[in-house]
Amino acid sequence: MSAIAVPPHAADLAASASPVVIRSAHDVSRIVNAGAAQGSNARIVIAIALGGVFLDAYDLTSLAYGVKDIAREFALTPVQIGFVSAAITFGAILGALSGGYLTDRIGRYRVFMADMLFFVVAAIAAGLAPNAWVLGGARFLMGFGVGLDLPVAMAFLAEFSRVAGRGNKAASVAAWCPAWYAATSTCYLLILGLYAILPDHHLGWLWRFTLAFGAVPALAIILVRSRYISESPVWAANQGDLEAAARILKRSYGVDAVVERDASSAHKPRTASWRNFGVLFNATYRRRTILAATIGAASSFGYNAIIFGLPVIIASFLKQGPLTTIVAALLLNLLFAFVGGLIGVRTAPTVGAWKMTVLGHTLQFVSLIGLALIGHPGSGAFVALAILLLGGYLFGQGFGPGSHSMTYASLSYPTSLRGIGVGFNQTLVRSASTVSLFLFPILAAALGTKVFWVIALAPLTSLVVLLAIRWEPSGYDIDGEDYALSHGEPQAAAAA
């Protein structure tokens, strides 16, 4: 049976009677960039990767409503509450730093399955915690799993998607945002259901049930892993294992491929190394790294303060009761953040990441200034306006930096650097969220509603950097750029 040249679409490849020749990692990348054939497993892999993101968000959010009950049960001071709240992000910092390297070093699949085990053990331990020390330790372990997961989840999303058109890499990566908000909404739905069925004298257990539930979706992912999840074909090819890449293309893309090694066309991969952190700041990637880090850190600082502090903001600042607090938090996530995230996914291939991020940060800045000016609302009309402004902040987060902080972190780097790039970005992001989670209870207690002036500095900083660096990752073939650079071939930049 004779071999044929690479057709432009993966659907054509799957339907072809003859196998396609792959001679290098670049050939594998081009097949993936063309998009998966109908009925292939690639979309299922993307869905499972988003399931990992769902877990990240659920575990980070699950403590939000129970903070007051935990403080009362364990007699914690505001500073101690800050430490317990921030324990998960301390773990995420270390997890992201090591997870990014391991994702590039040992592969996407192995790291993904390891972090699922972290989620199961940590969720159960947190739900059964007898004291604040055990709770903090379990949350730290949970955070380590979150840190491991995000680099590998973003790698799966980027490396199982087409480069252009509907459902492109930018849209797939941006889908992490509605998955995140679906998780936070699920968390509040669970809290609402437990609040309705638990007797009043057992409401103190609500936070325990909520934390322990995080083990359920992790177990579900573990159970389906062997049938659908496989290694990234582009990563395997970058390791020089074209035979494994061909097998994965058959399994996940429905493409028959034969390996025909050609030294003249072979792409020598960049070996995974801790030194690759320095590569992020070379002439090619420096500006992209600065932009991705600024968007991610600013977005994380502001979002974590608002979303984690949402129950406190509604209950204390807006003087609402427990049931109103839960329902309002749920509706804000569903109607504003989740819908905004869906818009971010839909507009990624057409409008692009840069414009949507600028628009989102602008809306966030305006919303925070409005909340700072309203202060403690004295009437029902101002309460409604304050809640609408909170919704505006979350809506801007959804279609702007929420969706595209990961677009910039994932698609600014090729496969050989993606794990390290996302890991470095997430280290800074989790550092910002740690500071935010630690400081918010303290600043809220000291400043009251004036804390919104402090939070407003985050989107303002990101806006300034976005206007200075106009890099657009959506629709750009970053692996093609890496291949061209390794062969000394010029490729047009995607900056405006």
C-alpha cells in the first residue's frame, strides 16, 4: 500500500485509503492543527481535561462559604483564617512549579493521573479534618494537585485542538473558564441543597460535606481514563518517538500514519530541563511571558478576592442573610461569570484574546470603582446596584482575563515549552492568589468597602501592560514557529 502526502484536513486523512507519512514532530503537529476527524477521541480527551479544570475550581471554591463556620468551630483569628484559606494556593505554587517541568519531562498522561489521586486523598482528609492544622495540611495537598493539574490540562487542550477556525486552540483553552464557573456554580448548588436538607443543629457540617464531595468527580475521571485518555501525540513526537505518535493519531484522531524517518527533515526537540525557565525570557518569548504573567497574576489577585470573599461581601457589606447569600452567589456565577466564559470561548477564534481581555479588564475596573463609591448601600436600590456591579465584574472576568489568561499562558509557547510556560505562569498566579486570599479577610476587616479601591489596582495594572504589549495568540501556529526557528526560517510574528 503506497503512502501519500499530508492532506490539509484530518477528516480527509481519516477517510483516505492510504496511510499518511510522518517524518518529524512538525508533521504530527500539522495533522493535529488540521483538527480531529468526526467521531474521534480527541474531543473526549478535551472534555476529560476540562473535567480536571472543573476539579481545580471546585476545590478552590469549596471552602468559601464555610469560612465563618470553620472559624467558629476551631476558634480562629482573622490571621489564622487567612492561613487556612491560603493553604491551598501555597500548595498550588509548589505544584505548578514542579508540575510544569514534569509535564514536559515525563509526559501529559502520567502527570494528569497522578494529580487525580491527590484530589481524592486531599478531599476526603479535608472533609474529616479534626482541627485547623489537619484542614490546612489537606488543603495544601489539594493545592499541590491543582498546581500539577493546570499545566497538563492546558497542554491537553492545546495539543488536541486545531490551530484555526471554530473550536481552535484558543477556544479550547478558553473553555477552561466556563468549566471553572460551572464548578463554582456546582459548589454553590451543593451548598444550597445541603442547606435545605440539613437540620439547623447540623449546619456546621455543611463545609465538611462540601469539601469531601470533591473526591467524587476525581474518582469518575480515574475510572474512565484507560478508555479515552492517551498521551499527547505532539509531545510524543517531540520526544523523538514518532511510532508512539502514530499510534496515538490512530486512536485519538482516526488517522492511519506510517513513520518514514528522514534526517534532513527531522526536528530535534528541545529537551525538558529546569534551564528552560530561562528560555521563557529569551528574545522570542520575553514579551509574551511578561504579558501572560501580568494578566494571570492581576486576574488571579482580583478574582480570588471577589469570588472567595463573595459570601462575606454579600452577608457583611450588603447585610443579607445566609439563604440570600447562597442564592445570590450562585446566580452571580451562573448568569454572569459562566455566560461570560461561554462568550469568551465563542469569540476566541474571531475577535481574539487581546481585545476581549482589554474589554474584560475595563469592565472589571469600572465595576470595582462603582462598588467602592457605593460603600455600604443604604437602600434596596443600591443593594441591587451593588449586586449588579459584582455581576459586571464576574462577567468581565468570564469573557476577558478569565478565559484568556490561560490562552496567553498556554499558546505563547510551543509544545516543548508549554508545561514549563504554564507552570511558571501558574506559580506567579498562585502567588498572587495566595496574597489575595491571605490579605482579603484582613483588609476587609480593616477597610470595609474601601477594600474595592485596592482590588481595582489589579485590572488597571493589567490594562497598562496589555496596551504596551499587543500579542495575539489566537490562530497562531506556535509549533510551526518553533520548527521554523530551529531551522533558521523566518516566520511572521502575530503581534499587532
